[in-house]
Amino acid sequence: MRQISLHDTASGEVRPLVPRRQGHVGIYACGPTVYSRIHLGNARPFVVFSLMKRFLEHQGLDTTLVINVTDVNDKIYVAARVAGLPSAQLAAELTAAYVADTDALGIGRPDHEPLASQTMDEIVAYIQALIDSDHAYAVAYEAGEGAGEGTGSGEGVSEGQAPGEAAQDVFFRVRSDSQYGALSHRRIEDMNQGEGVEGSARKHDPLDFALWKARKADEDTWWPSPWGDGRPGWHIECSAMAETLLGAGLDIHGGGSDLIFPHHENEASQTRAARGRELADMWVHNGMIQATGEKMAKSVGNIAPLWEVIERYGQHAVVMYLISGHYRQPLAYSQSALQQAQANVSRIREAGRRLAPGPSPQALGVLRERFFDALADDFNTPEALSAVNAWIRAAADPAHGPDVGDEDLRLMLGVLGLEELLDASAEAPAEVHELVAQREQARMERDFAAADTLRERLAELGWEVRDGASGPTVVARD
């Protein structure tokens, strides 16, 4: 098996992957907070870590991929109020939309997709462990800050304490962790948790961050805890979900580079404090997708919804675009970049039509090995794609004969989630054949306007008509 290396944010180095259990790798990647439909930038970590799992499994490593869904969060309450919906309903609807949108990429699903709302017992136990070890503290929630009325909803939600009953917030004691800042390489004096003024007067230190938030009057979901009704902070949710499914000391913790601080720094610190060990052996972060020089983000307002991009350019082109740059680098978003991805997909599909099923020439094996070597070296997908293109060019050499086998190409594309590009000869549905026949009739009657309209209709259905001496044929569009 090849030596596989990845860039570890904590050490700042490309390090060998050494699984804690021989032959097994656990990956936890932070998924979306479901307060709106996901955008193209949210899809990058989903694609990167899904394909990384495929590669690792090809290399003989049994890999478990966990990508969570944050369905309890301040932003969800705000979005629900704007939409006029219960927050639990909004979160459930947008979780379903997230699954549908990422399903449309056609690269499969993670092994586990835990929800914060379904991990409450583990979260509460984790917080209690931090309090017991004096790394966290509970403080009374001031009545003037809104604890009180509300209507509980959703599975596992408490009926709520009556107004006036004790309610507490719980904060993590940041300075109790002497290694705080090691992941993000920041000095503690330069940090800001980004929590605003909420609870700042009751924190022992402005750097401390919330583990548990007492119920507020305008929040319609809450859960019981030793500190009264409330809900968890964002950072503790991921620590609990990661450890529940993979345990502390998991092999790879991934996510976007915008999460390094404070989210991942806080996750790492919580685990050191509660468990006396690191949460992850390696921290692997993907770069942001940038539009007009800024990261693509809902808060910035420059988002491209994933479903719209797939609808416009096709699932394969979107995957091709997302792996066209090295995962650690920013990726520029533009129409021309996606059109180039479409062209690359078409080139591969066309090449596949010239191949025959079966083993590939032995002489092409060096390019196949170059492909896998590139992925073993910090998951270098641009270099891997270069090897694919070199293989396609070499396979077209007449020296290899007329029936070059597609086995190598199918193997490489399978790791990249693009194996369907070699299945373009799949039979078109009856509706498509009927439209082709109608178009051919219109052409015979010299009704070219009708023929063009039918061609456009076929394109909308995902099929391209090609006219030849033996009559029209249809192939799947990208």
C-alpha cells in the first residue's frame, strides 16, 4: 500500500497518515448549519471528504466517514422567526433539502450523519464532565435576559421550567487549557470568540465560550439538563457527535478553513480538557470557494445555491469543478470555471465512447499509478486529473489498437465520483426516442423551427442529438 500523507493544520506540515487502528480510518467532517439551502461552498467539504473516503478504501483502508448536521443553532431560531415556522420544522425541512441537494451530486452518502438534536444526552454528559474537572462553570441566567415563556416542540424537548425557576448558562474556562491556540496558531491575547455581548457580563473571562445556553422567551425548542432547560452551544455539539461515533483520538477531523477558529480550536480544547487527549490525530481543512475575492457565504450574500448550480451545469461538471483545484487552496467561482468543468466532463465522456469494456493496455499502467500517487500525496486532485487526461491521450494512440480497454479509466473515475461518465451509452427513455422521431419527421418536412424546438426540449431532458449518415443518435449531456 502507498504511503498516504495529508496536510495537518495543527503541525502545519504534510504528515503520513498513521491510523490508530491498523487498516481502519475514521473521518469526521463538519457539515452544514441548516438555516437555509446549502450553497456551492458547503458542497466542497462534502465532496472532498467523500472522495477521500473512496480513495482510502481503494488503498485497502476500511474508512468510516461522519458528516454531521447542526440542527440546533442561533441562526436557525432567527431564520425560523423570519419564515414564520417552528424552528424544529424549519431545521427538519432544510435537513431534508440538504440531503436531496447533496444526493444530486451522485457520489453517495457518508456512513453516519448525526443530528445535534438527537445527541443531547451525550452533549449534556460531556458538559458535566467538563464541570466536574473544573474546566467549565455554570452561572445563573439573569431574569432580565429572557428566560421564561415559550412553547416546547420536537422529539426529546422538555416541557420547560416555570418562569422564575433556576436557569443557568455553562461556559468553558479557556485559560484552563494551556494548549489553547495550538491548532489555529494564535496568541490567546489576539482571540475573540465571536459570541457578541450575550452573557459577557457573567463570564469569568471574555475568552470563555458557551457550552450550554439557558432557554430564552423567543426560542421555541429546549431540552432538560442539570442547569435547567436550554440548548447546547455550537462547539460542544460537534465534540459530542464526533466522539460518540468515532471516539476521541479519531484519525482525521475535517472541514472548511473558516472553521479553524473558533470552532475547531474549541472542539480540540474541550476534548483535551474532558478526556486528557487530542480529539483528532490530523486536522485537514479545505479552502473556501471565492466569489469576487470573498469566501462564498450566506452571511456575505454572494451564494450560489448548490441545487441551482447542478441544474445549470450538471452534477458531473459540479464535481469536476470542485476537484479542479487543490483542496487546501481557495477556488474561484465563475461561469467560465464551471463551463471549463463541463468541457472536461464532455472530453472524458467522448473518450469513453471510443473505449471497449475490459482490461487496459499494460503500457498505460504507469499513468494509472501516477493518478493514485497524486492522491496519496496530500490528496492532489488537480495532479490526479492531469494523469487522467494523459491516460486518455495515450489511449488514443493507434499503437494500442482499435479496442483499448476502459478498466484503468473506470477505476480512476470511480475514485473521483465520475464513473457514470463511462455509462453514456445507457438506453434513453421512451419519451426521448419519441421526441427524436418527431424531430426527424420535422426535418424531413423542412420544418426546421419545430426541429430546433424539439432539440431544445431534448437538451432540457439531458440528451444531445447527433445527426450522422446513418441517422440521428442521442447521447447523455453533461
